[in-house]
Amino acid sequence: MAFRQFGAAAAITVALALATPAYAVTEIQWWHAMTGGNNDIVNKLASDFNASQSDYKVVPTFKGSYPDTMNAGIAAFRAGTAPHIIQVFEVGTATMMSATGAIKPVYQLMKDAGEPFDPKNYLPAITGYYSTSKGDMLSFPFNSSSMVMWINKDELKKAGVAEIPKTWPEVFDAAKKLKAAGHATCGFSNAWATWAHIEQFSAWHNVPIGTKANGLDGFDTVLEFNSPLHVKHLQNLIDLQKDKTYDYSGRENKSENRFASGECAIFLTSSGYYATAKSTAKFDFTSAPMPYYPDAKGAPQNSIIGGASLWVMGGKKPEEYKGIAKFFTFLSDTDRQAKLHQESGYLPITKAAYEKTVKDGFYDKNPTLQTPLKELTNKEPTTNSRGLRFGNMVQMRDLWAEEIEAALAGKKTAQEALDAAVARGNAMLRTFEKTAK
């Protein structure tokens, strides 16, 4: 009798289960380019969001370097298989802005989903980079950074360098001492060659990369970074490369371990390198502002934004867009933003998160993370230091790097290399200008 009753109850349970519609969680695919400690942070953010509610599931997928991720997203869109969210580095902004129909503007996304959203809550130095001239945010700022100079304090001390260098001549001198003290393969170096020696270098010295406020005021911009100051700097690198007082480390950031391994005691790269440095460097380190030439009028000026933002792809379902909007609201939470900044080294994107970090006294104990903020706010931005917005910038960076590499290899003079980089870049800009109209 008991078995018959159990069997009947089980049958009713199965019947009810079959009659009830299956509850489907809406998946949101997120393609990103974060490595090392920052990859762990991305996975944790997705996991925390998924645990906070039961309607949506964010699925992060690493797609390679910044250029690789952007190219993969463009190819997937053309094939009709684009993710919902794609992380695009800052130099891809103009290309994404011109891709009408391929993206869903963030301001429109949040409005349609009915999510609370006020652009004024975000730091203007960051949001201005990803907004229209009317102030409408097109993408969601995620991992904003700037370039800083990472310093191995232990090795500088061993080499007899008493103070952290502030100017380029001081960096050159410190690098020579480091080389003499045993750093035979690298006195100093950098990741992101063109970001370091053209883009940030120009803004920090208040000299133009191109006309029309470096492209921010129009796609008819013309490159002009073959000035005497640019030539002087590249020539210095050429001279120092000969005995590895300076040693070139490539176009991207795959070389950053040269700092954590102790090989390069002075290394310029993103402030967002902090999480990886913290987990891999076995020595006392800090960050310092980028160096400058003291005879350059007005230097140092201010640095420009690096990092990346999250772009929402077009052609998705309303329910999927609703989930994306809720995820962006989740990311904007003050405590979460403050924690993200403090763990990753990327900048807080909201004013409230920055104010909380200051109020909590975090920078008193961790001045390293305030370096990029000090750089970005060093002076009121000028037309040369507001930022940049060039079309085909991903491809153009490679072109510029080719010319820098040719000069460092002794195949061209500094002037010849920069003249060629400007001429080839301008040809690429004119092609983009025609397609963007």
C-alpha cells in the first residue's frame, strides 16, 4: 500500500513537472581581453552578478589581446554570431562609433531597460572619451587606466639610484647605472610602444599627435607627430638601444613580465598592471608618473585615458538587453567600483567610488594606485591632451610601430621613421574619412 501511494505521488510530481514550462536563464556572452590577475577579477564579477539574481547569466570569455578581441568581435558580427558585450580598448573607439547598426549605445540601452543611469555620476575624464559631443555615452567605461612608470625599488637602491627619476634624462642616467649594476639586457623598457612614445608622450608634453584636437573634433584630422621633440626622443631611444640601456619590448603588453621577473627595473606600462604586479613581483615596487623632458615648455601636462570600455552589440533580443543593463547597474555600485579599483589598479569610473576610496584613507597606504589619477588631473586638458580619436587606429598603431622598429634596428633615422609613420597614417585616415561619412 505504501509503495502504491509513493508511486502515485511520484507520478503526480512528474506530471506537474512536465506541465510546468522550463525556466530558462538568459545568457549574456561577454568577450574580453583581460589576463593575469585581471582575468580572475573579470570571472569574479560575472560570478557575483550571477549569484545576485536568477534571471541572467553572464558568461565571460577570454579572446586574446585587445586587438585580437576587437577583430574577433567584428568578424563575429559580420557572421551573425557576435557576443552581447565586447571589451574594446580605447583606440578602437572611433571605429566602433562609426559602425552604425553594429552597436547599441549604452545611453539608449539603459533608457530602454528603465535602469537608473546618470552620466554625471561618472568621472568626466573617463566618460568624455566614450561619449558623443552631446554627452551621450556610447559605451560603458570598464577598465580605465593611464600609463605609469613602474619602479623596482630594491634594484634602484642596489644600483645607487637614490631617487625615483622624474625626467627622461634622469631615467637614462638611472638605466645606465642599472646596466652597470648587472641588468645587462635591460636598463629600462616599456610595453605598448606607440601608446608610450607617441600617444602618451605627446599629451604629457602638450604637443599634438594630429590636428582637430587629435581627431576628437573631426575625422578630417591630419597627423603631425614628426616634430623636433618627437624626433629627439626617438633618437635617444635609438642611441640607448645599441647597448640595451633601453631595450624594446614590443607593440603590446606581453612583455610586462620583464618587470615582474626583475629583468627590467624601470618599465612603463598601464596602471592596470597593478593586479598582476602585486601577485607576481617578489620585490618592493611602486609606480611613478611618466618622465618628461624638462626643456619642453609646459611639461608635464596631463596624461590621457587608456584601458577599455564595454560595447553592446546590436541585433540582440529585448530580454538580453535588459540583462545587460542590469549588469551595468551592478558594475556601477559604489562599493563594487571602489573594490575593483583597489584590487586591479584600474581607475574608479564613478565619482562616488573615488570619493569613498579617498575617505577610507586607501591612498595613504597605497599611493601607487593614485599615480594615474594624479597624471590625468595634473593640469586642465588642452586640445593636445584631451585624448585622441583616430579611425583605423588599431591598424595604424601597427604601422607606427613598424616605423619605430625600423629606426631602432638602424634601418631608418628617427626623422625618416616618423615622417613615414605620419605619411602612411594620414593615408589611412583619409580612407577612413571616406567610409565614415
